[in-house]
Amino acid sequence: MTTSSTRSRRVVVIGTGDVGATTAYTLLLRQRMTELVLIDVNKELALGQALDMNHGLPFVGGVKVWAGDYSDCKDAAVVIIAAGAAQRPGENRIDLLNRNAGIFDQIIGNIVKYNDNGIILVATNPVDILSYVSYKKSGWPAHRVIGSGTLLDSARFRYLIGKQKNLDPRSIHAHIIGEHGDSELPVWSMANVAGADLNLSTGDQDQIFDNTKNAAYEIINAKGSTYYAIALALDRIVTAILQNESSVLNVSTLLDNYHGISDVYLGLPCVVDASGVREHLEIPMNDKELELLNASANKLKSEIAKVNL
């Protein structure tokens, strides 16, 4: 297995809008890599972001940052895709999906032209479908094509539970799985703090999950888009890869007979190391949770069937 000691320390970020730029800046501040490359169809934007970050190097140092092109993917350990089209007035979800699938066709083609041993990390929404698209178009093994999945959803979930219980959210063990979207589900049957039951009423549980699921809408209504927390989530995934951590993270991955579900990308607890997704953890769920997970998978499969692959 390839380890962090033999892997490249280059990270490429494709798409330098709010999410891509904030992710790049987060990686820079934490000095996760030695080389950081920014790529955007708007070359001036990528150049501006790179220059702005370079001017801060006297305060952080240790990282070479530049606006590059797809040939710079050659030596990358991780390529983060944060690029994609915004929805046009009157455009439906499937039309947008097909436009983004077309954009990803070009992006993935350019990545694999120069890189054959890195890891693709997809952040663009709908992340589960576009991760599946990336897997199909790249021809790479599924463990090296990862979506950000429900890692952020799970963080929001843990934050809200911690707020309700007046506990540090890092001490809360709780998962959101399934689609990163409206059909996601909470695994309340396994939620705990130090192995102890959370002792939340059904009403509290419903309110916490509702706030979790609608968190992005609340932020978008308030300031237009979300980018700080997803940047931290992407940083966490990149760190697990570069440092070969074998950390358990709720990323989007290809299912193969996971509780009977196959051939769809969903957010699940996975072991992430230098190889990408090393394994899926088949967590126990009650009948209701299994029913909801299957519904989430079927919803995504239905939408994938309408995408031009």
C-alpha cells in the first residue's frame, strides 16, 4: 500500500469560487501539503486567488502556491473538484445535472490525462451523483474517487446535539448517512456520548434532525452560500489521506452490497487512508433506518439514470 511517506505532497483545487478558494486557504493555513495548485476556467480568478495567498506566505510559509493548468495534476496526491455550473432561471435539477455532468466530463478527462495514481475528491453538489459520474468517467477504482458525502451533515448533527446537551460536539458520536441532501437520515439508534444514551425526546430528535437537514438553506438565505464548514470538512478528508490516518469519516463512496445496496454513491462511515476509502463500516441499523437508507439510495439511482453518462 502507498503511504504518506512515498506519496506526493501536492494538492490541486479545481474551481476557485467560494468553496474552492476557502478550501485552498484552509489547507494553506494548516500547511497540509508542500504544493498547492489552483485551476479555474476563469484563469484570472485562479491567478488572483493564488497571488492573494502568496502574499500571506511570510506569515505561514512552507507551501508553494500557484495558478496552474491540468498538466499540474500530474504529481498530485489529491485533486479536489469544487467546480460546477449554477442553476439557471427556469432550469430543472436534471438539466443542471446534465450540464454539470458535461463539465465533469471535461474535468475528469483532463485529470486522468495527467494523473493515474492520485485521489479525486468531489465537493460539487449534488455530490453523490457527481462522485458517481466521476467514478464512471475516470475509470479509476472506486476507492480513489471520493465525495465529501455526509461528513459536514454529521458535523452539523453533532454540533446541534452538543448544543442541546451542553456538551463539546467532539464528544458526540452520531452519524448522518445516505444522500447529502433531502433524503439523508440520522442513525439515532447508534448516537451516544462516551457510550451512554443521549436521552433525547422524540421531539428533540425531530427538531435536531430538521435543523441539520435545513442548515444549508438557512445559511444560503442569510449570506448566499456555504463555504467555511465544507472547507474544514474537505481539509479533514485531505489530511486523512496525506497522513495515512485510517480515520473513520462519513464520505460518499460506491456501495457494493452494503446492507443489500449496490452501484450508488452514498455517505457512510468509511476508513480513509493514503489509498482513499480503504473499507466501509457496516454499522448496525434498525428496520426504520434501513428502510430510509434504501429510499435514499433508490432516489439517487433514479436521478443517476437520467444523467447522460
